[in-house]
Amino acid sequence: MTDQTMTLAEKNHSWTRAKTGWAIFAAACLLAIGNSVLPAGLVRPPEWLVLPFADWINAIFAFLRDDLGLLYLTRAFADGVEWLLDVTANLLYGKNRWPRIGPIPWTVIASIGFVIGYALQGWRLSLLTGGTFVWIAVMGQWKWAMETLSVIVVAAPFSILFGLVMGICAWRSKTFERILNPILNIAQSLPHFAYMIPVVVFIGVGPKAGAIVTIIFSVPPMIRMSLLGLRKVPHEVIESGHMCGSTRWQLLRHVRIPTARTEILVGVNQVIMQCLAMVVLASFIGMPGLGQKLLQLLQALKIGRSVEIGITIVLLAVMLDRCTKAWATKQPEHFEKGTSFAVRNKFLLLGAGLSLACLVLAQFIPLMDQIGRRDAFTISKPIDAVADWFIVLIDPITQWLRWFLITWVLIPIRDAFLWMPYAAVLALLAAAGWAIGGLRSALVCLAFFGLIAMSGWWDRAMITVYTVVVAVSIAAVIGFPLGIWGSFHEKRAALALLICDTLQTFPSFIYLIPVVMLFGVNDVAVIGAVVLFAAVPLVRYTIEGLRQVPETLIEAADMSGATRSQTLWKVRLPMALPTIMVGVNQSVMFSLFMVIIAAFIGTQDLGQEMQRALSSTDVGKGLVLGLAVAFMGLMVDHLVTTWAKTKKEALGLE
Amino acid sequence: MTAATPVISCKNVWKLFGANPEQYLKSLTGNPGFDEIRQAGYIAAVRDVSLEIAKGEMLVIMGLSGSGKSTFVRCLSRLIDITGGEVRVEGQNIGDMSEKELIDLRRNKMGMVFQSFGLLPHRTVLDNVAFPLEMRGQDRHERRARALEVIELVGLSGREDYFPRELSGGQQQRVGIARSLAIEPDIWFLDEPFSALDPLIRREMQDEFLRLQEMLGKTIVFITHDFDEALRLADRIAIMKDGVVEQCATPDQIVLNPATEYVAKFTEEIEKSRVVHAGVLAREVNGHSLTGTPIGEKQTISELARLLVNDSRDFLPVANTAGSLIGAMSRQEALDVLLGEAS
């Protein structure tokens, strides 16, 4: 068969695909129009269709917990973790446990921070790392921050080790990878709360539960990155290892893992960021620390104090991110011959010297040891004043916006989503699936949403869908133009990417502070938080996609006499579209997560039910709700990746 | 093993890529072509290759990309398992070796240099070169001493503590060469070692390589896609196309008598007089009267050009390096090589 007939056949194929898609779409429209005359079984899932998944899951968990005695195993593991947590808690904030030598004076930790930052990248990072600790101490948040950090210090190494081992197993065994992959996919799209409920059942509440949920939550990216890194080791490097007579173990230990260093360290970075995000949220299951304080302050609407805590969390996030990234990209450098021990180990010596000095000084100057609440600074009063002034200033606007959005946008759209018969929604998704990826994709869409229908949470799920649809649409209206504008100049693009990257490191919780401040506790605030959170990846990938268009193509367009807008619409955007769609995909994922988190400021969707499941420790219900959210994400992910893949192939990008 | 046993011998070596290559190979009858095999869904990287490499010989395998030359050299070291035939190294069938025996063989007998160097990015020059010694468990001081020795041999003294990315391409390949020599291998595989380098550096590295080989006298399999490089370095050249060796002979013979049209395409543009040696043109004396000083067998025709044009003898005596007469060279034949056949 010649190439030409191939493409022709392909064209024919996709034509029929699109036609089938439209046909199903028409059917969906018919179903929607005929809403009032449809039999009840097509409007809402009939009772016989709703399966008691929750009861089944509960039965399984009860079996695991009581009959198999898994509870003892988990409790034993939890006790081990608790012992470690006690050690770090004693060292970092002086909890009265073995080894009873803490707390380490804050100046010692801050000076180590300065040195590590300097060793990794130079004085800028040094100021960031050291400065963060100084800020925490001076603002009197030392204990809370250390409660948070003590969990990360224990959880992150567990996740890293576990993830690396799993990654190696998946790399060794194709079968293992095939089993692991779907589990990872679901795990990475389950909302945070879905993880907490089983942990509460098996472990209870408090720091150790927080640590364990953090470990579980942060493992998947480590597995992914280890696998990616091991796959990416150049063929010739491995062959050279073979020819040097390495055994399999030597090859893994000396050749593969060190060569995959960068990817593995990127995995470490992701683990730590996930840990921070989860630790903050774990306040919902009684994890003390910054997250719990923030939650209390937000619920009490103490804006100034919550901004202070927010800044601390943001600083910690940015610091941890920058440090681990610097570590990942740091390349080894040699010392000239005859360099003395002192020069070769200057950072180690400097760190040790500074710590020792601070330790000694702290014995004489109490303020260098600890800063109590009474001596701490606070900027909450001025922040409150500014916030009050600002809120009063823009109150007419926010009031109007709130009224407009609620009456004219949110409620009508929500009602429309709830009015749609479920059969019409399923047909609509099948149509989209068929148009994009043929029968297979249509079935995937049907399966995911069919299961949601069968879970019995259809109305709640539709409210989640409506929130996400509205939020992502608004985010797109803001994000795309911003991204296009940002991509026009190199410097502007670099700055915008830096801002987006930084915003992406913030734990999702942080985004609630400004919206609660502006809109109070209601639907608009939820949408606002989700829009903020979802716009970031859109801007980021729009810029990235547009910047990645090959220079020669743009030059060719210029030489063809294209104007700037012609180049944008005819060359740059079509080429960038697959990358932009990755942004859309991420944006949807982020909004799903955010919608669920935002539940505690008042929504009526799956998130609210999940909070209820959490407080009544109903594992079955919690997991069913979590999976419903995961399925939404996975369906969108499937559609977008399928679409992007065909598009990329068509553009010859892959 | 006697002195006559070749160091490496391959008999009917096949390498097919595809779903079930062993079974497919068994079902083959006759000698199907490359395209025929592709129709069946298999890629034939090496087809029925039989070769022998003698001790101390430098065999250059020349072919364009996709000719199967890199796959073939990996069959010789069993980096790739072959589909059919057998490869013997010093008389031992390497296909039958256990993993442990194979590792032992590589730790003591084989060295390999790679096109994109294959250096470990996290190790210094010294640690890269010492890596094969570390693998076989030599102690730190011995390792260091030996590594420094080879580093000096390839002219990288003073760079021991550099990391690979701090070196230029040529220097990185010197590290690769040093590493492959660290265990004092008898057999040296070089897979397009200079292809990733600039032309000037490549030339310099070739000279360096010839100097090393003169000193070490290893058995060498050298892969290249550059015909000039092959002519410059080889004792024998094997020209590969679509997995088959089209011709395997000395450079002189290839230039003088290309076996196939494909080989002829390479030799067309080559100045033969720079390749052909007097010794190759020497015939039996057969009663010709030979007078005057003999010429050396290792001299190329282009080196003898002035003599050939000015001399009046019809036949010139040719002597080997020891000085004894080995035959007579027809001046006319030599002039034909120099100037092209008279049309």
C-alpha cells in the first residue's frame, strides 16, 4: 500500500468518525429536548441501576481490617512512624519525647538553611532559605512550622525510598508496570480527602495519621519519575557498563541509577511538594501545624493572621521547591589539584561552624534560642486595615459581581446541568468520545460516567461538573489571552513562566485566602478560588506551546508576508495547540481538586459529601465519592491525550 | 588453541528483529533478500555473515547507516544475542556462555569504545577509566595506578578530576578509549569512535589511534561509515550492505578489484595510488632480468610516482622489509594505477 492510499483511508476513517459523533450528538439533543416526556428512568438513574458500591467497599475494608488483621499491621507501622515523628518533634520543637535534647535553637536551623542555599545555588537561594526560617521565627510561628516540617522530614524519605523501589520494580517487570499504571492513574486523580478517610479508619487521627496519608499521597510521582529516569538512560551508557563487565546489580547501582539522577531528583522535588500540600490539608484529620492554624483563622475570618500564615506556607513551598530543583540540576564540578581539605569541604565546615556558634550564643541570649509569642512581630493589624480598606473600596464591585454571577450565571447554569436528563449527558459524552477517538473513546467516556450514574451521586456530581466547567471557562477567558500576550517577548515569557511556576508550588489551600477575603464564604468564592488555581496551568502551557514553535516556521511565515496576527492564528496557535491542551487537561484536574477542597467554605457538591464522609469515617462513601471525582478527571484526561496525540502525529511533532 | 586459531570466528551469523525470529529463520530456505524478509515482518540486521579475525589484525567494518555494522559488532561481544549461527572467541562459543562466564570474558579480554562515548556523567575521568577495574573488584590503589597509566597513554594527564561534561568531544572519546584499555583487553571493539567528532579532530584521533595500535598490537574490530577512514586504518576491510558482507579483503584488493557494483561505487572516487602498495603488484619474477635498487613492498604507488615516471626499467624489483627480494612489479601496471588505465 502506498503512502497516499494510507492517508486517504485515514481521512475516510476520521470522516465517518466525526459523522458518527454528530449523529450521537443529535440523539443527545433529542433526549434533552424531550426531557419532559422522557420516562423517569432516563432522566435520573433508576433505583435498580444504583449499586451499593459503598457497602461493598465497606465490607471489603471490614474484612481487611478485622478478619485479615490488617489493622494490627497498619497500627504497628503507624507506631514505627510515630516513634520517628517523636524524634523529629523533639529535635525541631522540643516535644517531650526521646531523645529529649531539643528543641534546636532557631538560629542554628536558620544558619544551616543559609549554608545549604548557598551551597546549592548561591546567595539568592541562600537568602530565600535562611530568610524563610528567620521570617518564621520572627513572626512567632516557629512551633507550628516545625510541627509541619517534622512530618515532612519523616514522610518524604519514606515516599522517596518506596517510590524508587516501586519504580525499579516497574522498570524490571512489564507485568508489574501494566498493573501499576492504572492504579497510579487513579491515585493521581483522587482528591486529597479520599486518601484521608481510609487512613482515619486504619490509623486514627493526629500527626501519625497525617504523616501516613502524606506518604501515601506523595508516592505516585516518585514512581513515575524513577521509571522515566531509568528508561531514559542512554543505550550506549548501559552497553558500556556491560562491556566493563558489570553484573546486573552493579549495573543498576553504578550505572543506571546515577545516570538517571536528574529525573530521580525531580521525583524527589515532586514528593516534597506533594508532602507539603498534603500536610497542610491533613489539618482536617487533626494534624497540628500551619495548616490547622490557617484553617482555624480562615473559619474565623481573621484575614491578617491568615495572610501571615499563608506567607509562611508560600515561603516554605518556594524554598523547598527551589532547593530541590537546584539540587536536581546541580552538575558535579572538579577541584583543581592540590585543593586543601578546607576548601573542598568549605560548606560543610561553614555550616558546622555557624551552627556551633549559634548553639553557644543561644545559651546566653534566649532570643536566639526561641522567640515566644510575646516577643514576636506581627503584621496582622496593618494587613487587616489594608484589607478592610480595600474591601470597603471595592465592595460595590464585588457585591455587584457576586449578585450578577449568582443570579445570571451560576444559578442558571447549575439549573441547566441539573435539568439535563442523565441519558442525554451520557450520550453527549459518547458523542465527544466518538468524534475524538472512535468507539474506544466513546466506551471509555460511557464507562466512567456510567459508573458515576450508578454510584447514586448523580446530582452532586453534576454540581461538581458545573463548577468545574464554569471555572475552567472563566479561567480560559482570562488565561489564553494572558498567555498569548506573555509569549510575545522572550523576557516577558520568562518572567510569566517564573511566576506561574512559583504559583504552582503553592499548596492549593493558599488560594482560598484572597477569595474568602474578597467574597466571603459562598459560591462565588469557590468559583474564584478554582478560577485562580485553574488559570495558572493554562497561562503556563499557552506560553510554553507558543514559545516552542520552531523559529524557522515563524521565519517562513514572515517571509510569506504574514502579519503578526496572521502568524499567530495560522502558524503559532495551530502548532502550539497540542501543548496548550496539556494545559487544559491540567487545568481541569486542578479545578477538580480545588472544588473538593473548597467544600469547607460551602458547596453542595461531591466535596461536601466527602467532608461528611470524613467526619463520620465512612470509608465506602468516601472512596465512592473520591472515585467519582477521579473518573471525571480520567475521562477528560483520556479525551485530551487522545486528541493531542492524533493532532501531534498529524503535525509530525512526534 | 594454536597460533593459527583465529581470535574471533563467526559462522553463518544471523540477526533478525521481529516477533519470533528463531522460528522464522528456521523456516527460511535458500538465501532470501533483505526486502523479502521485510515483507515477512522482520528486519534483517545481519544476514549469514562468516568472518575470521586473526590475532593482531585490524578488521574495519565499513557500511552506511542501517547496513547492520553496529549490530554485527554487538553480536561479536554478545551485547546482542544472535538469531542463528555461531560466534567463537578464542575457540569458545560465546552463545553458550553463562552470564558469569560472559562477564568474566568482558572483564578480562574485551574492551569497547562507543560512538557517543557512553561515559558515566557522575564520575570523574579517573573514576570512569577505573570503572571496569572497579567492576572486577580490584583494590583502590591498584585501580588508581592503572587508570593514571592509561590516562597518560591517551594524553589526558592533568584532567583526571574533570567530569565528562567539562571536556571537549575529542577529550571525552580519549576517556572512552582509556576506559576500554584499562583492563588490557586482547580484543578491542570500536564502534564508530570518531564519527561524532569534527573532521580535524577526527584526523588527529586517527593518528593517535594508529600510534596506540603500533604500541599495543591488539586484535581490533573497528566500525566506520567513512571509507577514507577504513582505508587509512585497516588491515582488512569488510564492506556491509543490508546485513550482508559484500566484500572482505585488504584495502589494496578492494580498490583494485571491487567485488560488487556497490563496492565499486565507493572505490570510484578514491585515488588508488594512495592505497595500493608495491608489494601487492609484485608478481613472480618469471625470468625477467631485474636490475637496480629494489623498492620496498610497503611503499604506495603514489610515493613511487616520481620514480615510476622517470625510470626506464619495464620491471622493478620489490623487496620486503627485511631486504630480500619478493617479486617484480610491472612499471606499466603501476603507471596504470597511478594515472588510470589508458583508454
